[in-house]
Amino acid sequence: MLVSLSWLKKYVHIPTDTEQLTKDLTMLGLNVEQCIERGLDIDELVVGRVLEAKRHPNADRLTLCRVEVGPGDVRDIVCGAPNVAAGQFVPVALPGASLPNGMKIKRSKIRGVESNGMICSEIELGVGEDAAGIIVLDGEHELGSPAGKLLMPPDTVLEIEVTPNRPDLLSHLGVAREIAALYKLDVKLPRLGDIARADAPDFRIDIADATDCARYVGKRVSGVRVAPSPTWLSQRLEAVGVQSVNNVVDVSNYVMMELGQPLHAFDFVKIRGATIQVRRAEPGERIKALDGKAYELNKEVLVIADERESVALAGIIGGEESAVSEETTEILIESANFHPTVVRKGRKSLGVDTEASYRFERGVDREMCHLAAHMAAEMICEIAGGEIGAVVDNYPTPYEAKSIAIRESNTRRILGSPLTTPDIAGLLERFGLAVVNRSDEVVSVEVPSYRPDLVEEIDLIEEVARLYGYDRIGRGWNFRCTTFARAEAFDQFVEGVSNHLTARGFNEVIASAFTDGRELEDFEWPKGDLRRCPIPVRNPLNVNHKYLRTSLVPGMLEIIRRNIDHGVKRLRIYQVGKVFLAPEGLTQLPEEESTLTLAMSLPGGTDFWYDSRSELELFDIKRELEMLFGSFRVELGSDICYDFDGATGRFTYSSKEGTLVEGGIVTDRVARRYDLDQPVWHASVDLAKCYELCTRQERLEALPDYPASKRDLSLVGPKGVTYREIEKALVRHAGRLLESLVVFDVYRGENIPEECTAYGVRLNFRSAERTLRDEEIDRIIDKVISKLKNELGVELRS
Amino acid sequence: MDARSLEESIRKDIENAANDQALEEARIKYLGRRGLVTSLLKNIKDAPPAERPKLGATSNRLKKLAESLIEEKLTVLRAAQPASRFYTPPHDATLPAHDGLTGHRHVLSKVFGEIKDIFVGMGYTLASGPQVELEYYNFQALNFPDEHPSRDEQDTFYITDDMLLRTHTSPVQVRYMEEHKPPLKIIAAGRVFRNESIDPSHAAEFHQVEGLYVDTDVALADLKKDVEIFIQQLFGSKTQVRFRPSFFPFTEPSAEVDMTCFVCRGSGCSVCGKTGWIEIMGSGMVHPNVFRAVGYDPDIYSGFAFGMGVDRVAMIKYGIDDIRLFLGNDLRFLSQF
Ligand SMILES: [Zn+2]
């Protein structure tokens, strides 16, 4: 909301300078975002009088003027404007003046004749749009006096941020009330002529629904002459961001900016049947509005109609046909109160937003309707001529004054400030809230019609607080800490995982939760996998926001591609984020799974001297997972299956509860989609499931007292038997004396049967109670070897 | 052996010693208890008195020579020989050992971590809630009436008629209060969504931290103190904080929190729009309607809530001028933090 200080001064005295006012308003809750200084302050721009105007000897279109620009100071000035004439008072830019459009005035010769200045037009001075002729000043003025002040008086305009709860601040009167409260002053209300003239009305107003339209005041003005507005009016509107149209429209906008009541002026002759109907639009009804657009209406839209059809969209915008035009002489001023929700739904369904709808949506003071209509009528008569006619005030839903009580004890409790009942009453009265009842503890005040935001006690406590000053509350208050906290265990786990990965050289990334869905075809997730049917967003901003992601991998690939584009080709990244999984036809909130995804990518060929291998492989990503699991004591017990598909490079760790980890290499098909020509290995971990598998050591296990015995075995696994199978069987049959084991060698080739693999396995045996005897271990080894042979066909390599 | 040939022999043996062991052998040969030089010295007393001074001088000279040659040779051998059996000197020890790919936390995680640590220290517990949220928790329960203009400030992505992507972290307040009885003191953090056009200062996805404290007799004064302590912890103890009245549907009285601009220290510059103040969070006393929605009696309990954008805090803290950088994940950006 733009407010002009000179306009505000009509309603309230401003006892401070702009800087202080800005601070005070901001701390009262009217945040001043900007101060704009207005005015025309041009050196060497003076009032002159044209003494003589004759045709230029060498040019038909130019006029040679003799202009008096100060007592006795007469100069020759060449002027190109058609409207220049002797006797006029005009603004003259003398040599040395610089105009707002950048022009610098110099003494010059125009077609052989000397010219000592320029008589200015509106556009040259930036005070209006008229470029056709020079400005002719009304009345008589002192010659040589500064002309800028006459053309545009100095003013300061404040841009105030108005929160949606305060519709009353969308007017100069409303802001003036706050200033009055701030400085303990009174608001000066406008003095108007006889408001209750009783002409017999020549029109009717029918309101179909008293909720849709609480009040409708129609006021007639006859015999007006529509013309451009006087400069003061158009400038005042322009200062607060409203464009001048003509004197009648400008007056209605002026009253809106002043009182907050949106008005509309109809050309009364165009209202067929002299009947104003306020009703909902019929489906299919159409109207061409003042913005030049045709709207197809629906029953959400409230309209003003004559006996034939809609002539305006109530509270939103007028119709083109019934609008005031240059031929208009008979006017009907509408000053009405439409329901906020009705206006909002209507304007949203049509996709329009106007100054009027903005105010109605937030709530307009229905007690203001008549006064606003009358003020507009008086101003129109004064500016555009004419005579005030009949008024019809249809007010089916009158404002019911209500009072609210505020307790001293509650005020103190909420604010933590020792305010007393008299303090509270005094502060509220400054806002114009009349005290209707008062005891030691309770003050009851009446809420004025312009404050729809005041509903209950807490609203009054806020008023007290902001006028008392937020900065005065809590001075000397002590910090209390009555609760103790620590991070949740799961959050700590996730935090720990992040720090572990960072130390391992992974960069954390955070990607969008949206996806365009293009991964659906490429990733070839199995049928029935929820990742195949992402949740669609109903009103996406663009194609990138079509769905919620079901996997972090596509976003990571996008990040990898973008970084490769920037020349960053060696990548180790990870992300912790949510994926959204739900069966189609969402009936309840989707599962939001906390997921960790790792991705590693290196360009082909060695590009760092110390790397021994050039290509990433499965074990690079697997090592990261195993280190992570080991570090966080994630126990991958025997019920966790590890599956690896050699053809696709895809691997999973899964249990009965579902997949714990899924990963692999990006397939060529996916790589093509993301335009990647280097290998990417990735793995995604379900963090909640992973956390479940974390084992915690509750008490120290005594360090071993007895030595370990070590045995190396070379086991030859037949085709199709994996190491993990061998290990599982080995652990099972070796029993509890087996402390640990490690694969120290893997061999394929000569000396062992084709397609078989030899694993060198080192077993460590230990007992907590005694030193193990060799025979004991030999027996275990014999048993293990025979079991491995029977169950898996594993042979001891000779 | 005469003195001259003994000297030659010393020089030769020490010179030829290929390792510590050979050198030690040479030492024993000449300087050991029965070494050649040692016996020379021992024999002085047996020589005729006239020859003794000369013989003494010669023997001492040879002893010193042998000692200094051994010392020199030892240095030479040490330099040529690895200090450990497991060690071969590198060809060039100045080569880099690491490819430069170091891991970094995302700047948002870092900033959130700092924020969280401060609040946990002040007694706040971490709470969380879903990102796909019911309209009820995101709006109605937070005192946003249907069709109210206050909703315009939170353009919403809808999933179904009553499901949406949360526009703020405040629904967590409601969910937490439904499940717990006061006193409670929580922070909730995470991703929020706004359906608005993206530019350097607007993102469709960003992150918030929200705080809530409910107990009997919690006052605006407590809010001011907690927030002030937090901001001074995060931005330095000289930072000043100001509360100015504002409006949020779920708090009343509501306040916008500004802090003194860290660039100009309050005198006004381009970063703070010449005001000397930077808007950092929204806050206020929990609205009675929110308490009613969760079944708390507003005459018994009072509380405060506050919320801030993690992205915004990071932008302020590090002078980041484009919010899109956060989800852009350009490693040249990420690896700076
Ligand atoms: Zn600054």
C-alpha cells in the first residue's frame, strides 16, 4: 500500500520527520518498505508569461514568443507547440536547466532566430503524458518564481507492507488512525455536506442474498461533464500508484484510496430498467469487462445486473458497456459491501485480481458505504459539475457492534510485562476502541466496524503489545531452561553416517524431491515395484515438478551429468533424503522413506598418478557399504540375502522385511538418457531398516586371555557356488570357537578345474577359557571340510 | 705393521665398508679392545723411552683418524640406506597423494547442524513430520481459514483434495501437540514446498527450522530471550535483535525478527536495503485456536513458536546471493564449505 504523507495530513497531524515516522510505523507493525520522495525541483524552471506570440519568420510551425520570466526580464523564446498564445502563464526552462528527460537547455539559434529557453510540456517535465502542447498554468502567478512546486508539489510516499488481517490499513484513513494512536492524536474526519437528501429515487436496488451482499448504496449524480482530471487529482492518484482515467473514475479511485471503500460509477443511462440486481451469475452468462477481456461466468461469481443482463462483476470489475465514457452525463455511484469469500472465489475462478477485489477479500467496513458514496458524489459535482440526486441504501445485514473483554492477568501472562488495567484501557482507547466496561481485572471494549481482525481477547493483547512497544517487553527477563534434550538416536545415526561418508571423501548433495518421471521407462524396475508409479502433483509448476521422486538415483545422475558438464568428472557423492512411495489411487499419506544413496563415477583411463586401477568396479562401492556397516555395527545376519546379477551388475541386500540395499552400475540405457559416458556405480540404503540392524554393545566383552590358533585353507568352489555360500556354511559348521575369518586370496586358472575358484581362507580359532589344542582344531577343520564337500561340493585344494 | 701402512689399511677398510656391519667390523679391527690401533697405544709403555713421545703422537693421530673416518662413513651409509626394512625412499616425495576429491557436508546440513546444536543446548528436542501432509495440519489446525487471503502467501502444491506438500514445518507443531502433553519444547526441520516461480530469491523447495515451547505461563518475553540467545550464538554476541509486530495466522501476538546487518553493523548498506536490519525469522505466541485444535486449554497453557528458512540463514551467513545454488549441487559450490 502506497500512502502519501500530504494526503495523510488531511486526517492527522504528523508531529515527526519522515525518518522517525518510518521507524515508529515499522515498530507498530506497519512495515515501511520504501520511502519515495516526489516533487519537481528543477533549477532555472520558472513561471513566465507570454507577452507576444507571432509566427517564426522562417518556419510555419514555430512561434516566436516574447516571454517575461521575471519582473522586467523579457526574453525571445521559440516554441513549437500549437497551443501557445499571448497572455498565458507558462513554465519556462531557462538556459542551464536540466529536465527530467535528460534534456539540457542552452541558448540556441532555431532557424536563424535566437531562443533563450524553452516553454515546457507535461512529458518534458515528467508530470504527465501530454506531449501535444505546452502546459498552461491556471490563474496568475508571480513571474520568475519556481514553477516546479506549482506543477508537482513535494510529497513523500511510503510503501507500507499490509498484512492480510488488516484491510483497514488499505486506506489513508486507516493509516491515519494508526498514526493518531501512535502519537496520541485525534483523527480529523472529513466534513461533508447534507448526506441525507431525500430526492425520490429513480432506480431500485434488489439484493438476492443478504450474505453475498450486506449493503448496497446507490447514489445518483446528474449532469456531469466527463473530462480529464485536474492535475492535483491525477497527481495524487499517480503518487499512490493509480493511473488517471477521467474525472469521474478518478474520484471513485480517490475515495477508495482515502477511505478504503471500493466504488464503481455506472453510466446510469445504460442501466436498463433502472434496476440494480445483486445476484449470482447464471451459468454461461458472459460479460466484457473494463479490462477489455470477455469473461464466461459461473455461479461462484456475484454480479450486478440490470433487468436484462450483468453489467458488472460485483466487487471485482465493472462491465465495459455500462462504463462511464466521454458522453456520460448521468451517473450512478455504487458503494457496496460484498462478502469476502464470495469475491475471492469469484475472482479466482475468473483469474482476475483488482484493487477492489483485493480489499473486499480482506473485509471492507460496511458502515463506510454511505459516507463514501456521498464523498464521491460531492467531489464529482465539484470537479465534473452536476448535481447530487437520489440515494438508495439497501442494508440487509447491518453491522452488529460487539465488545471483547481483556484480562489484566492474561495480558501479563502472555506478554510477560507488568501492565495494569489502566495501562491496558489507555492503550486500547488510543486505537479508538471505546471502553464499555471496566473492573480491576477486566476491560471490555467495543470493536469498531473497520477492525474485523479483532475477534477475541488475544487480538486485544496484541494491540496492547504493539502500541506499548515490543521492544519494551521482556527487558531484564531471565532465560529459563526447564527442559533437557538430546538428539534422537535415529537422527544421531543418520548424522554419524553422513560424517563417516564425508570422511571417506564423499560430497553430500541435496536434490529436488520432484521428478519429471522420465526415469520410469529407463530404470526397468520390476512389475509391482512402487517406484514405477510415482505420486503425481496436481498443479505442477512445470514438467520438472510432475511427480514426487520414488528413488534418489535419477536426481543423483542428473547431478553427476551437470558436474561433468562443468568439467568435474571424478565424483563421489551421497544424499540422504526422502522418497515417496504409495500404491496408485492415494487414500492415505504415502510412505516417506529416509534413503541414503551413494554414487561413484570416474572417467575411463587413469587420470591420477597414484590410482592403480583405472576403472571403478563393483568392489569399490561394496567396500564403502561394508565399511559403513562395520563402522555402525550393522549386523548382516544369516537372514540377509545378498543377490548379485552378473548380467546387469545389479545387487541387493534383502531380508523378509524387504530390500535393505540396492545398487549396481548405471546401465547403458539409463546412461544414454542422462548423457553419461563414464561408469557410475551407485547404492541406495533404506536407513530405517539399516538402523534396525545396528547392534549396540551394552557391556564390555573381556579381552581374550588365551592365544588364537590360525589355520589357512585353500577351498575350491565348483561353478555356481559363491563365496558367501561357502562362508555361511563354514561359519555354521565351525562353531563358536571360530573367532574370525578372512579371504586372503582368490584364484582362478591353471591347476584348478575350469570355472572353479580357489579361495584362500584364514581361520582364527580361540577360546575364552583355555588354550586350544591342535587336535581339537583339526577335528573342527575335518568336520567343516567334509560338510562343505557334502553340501556345496567344495574341495580342499591339494 | 708400520704407521704408514696401518693408516692406508684404515682408510681402505673404512672406505670399502659397504654397510653398517662391515663398518662395525672395521671399527673392531682397529679400535676394538684388541684392535690394531688400540694395541699400538697399549704398546707405547713397552717402547724405549726416547721413542715413546713420537709413538704416542702417531697412535693418537691414527685413533682420531679412524674415529672421524668411521663417523663420516656412518653418515654416508645412513644416508644411502633405508631406515627400515619396509621402506624404500620415494622417487619424489613432493607428489600429491590424494586426488583432491575430499568429502564435504552440504552447506545446508552444516547450517542446520549449527542451528540444531544451539537449540538442543537450550533444551529443545528434535521432532519431525511428513512432507506430504494433510491440508488439515498444514492449514485448518493452524488457524488458516478456508478461502482466506492469508493462504495466498503460501502457494500450495496439491496432491489430492486434502493432501498437499507442506508449505511450512508448522504442521509438525500440531502433530506433536496431539501426541504429547506440555511442557514441551521442540524444533522441527525439513523440506517445505511453495508453488511459485523460481528466481534467485525464490525456490519451490527450501528448508525450514521451526521451534515450539508450550508450558504454563510462557510469555512473549521468553520468546524474545530464546530467540535473542539463538541469534547471538549463531551470528555473534554483538548482534542486536529487534521484534516488530507482524501477522501469522497461527501466532498472536506475532513478530517478525530482525537482526542487525552483519555487513554494515546497522548503519545501512545494500545487503540490508539501507535499513541496517535483516529479516531472519517469524515468531509469535501460539494462537488460542491452535491450542483448541489440539485440545489444550488456552487459559492454562501458553507458548511460543518461531520459524526460519535454513536456506535464508545460509545465504545471510555466507553471502550466497542465489537460492538456486543449494539444490543445484554444483561441486564447485559445495566443496567450498
Ligand atoms: Zn547492511
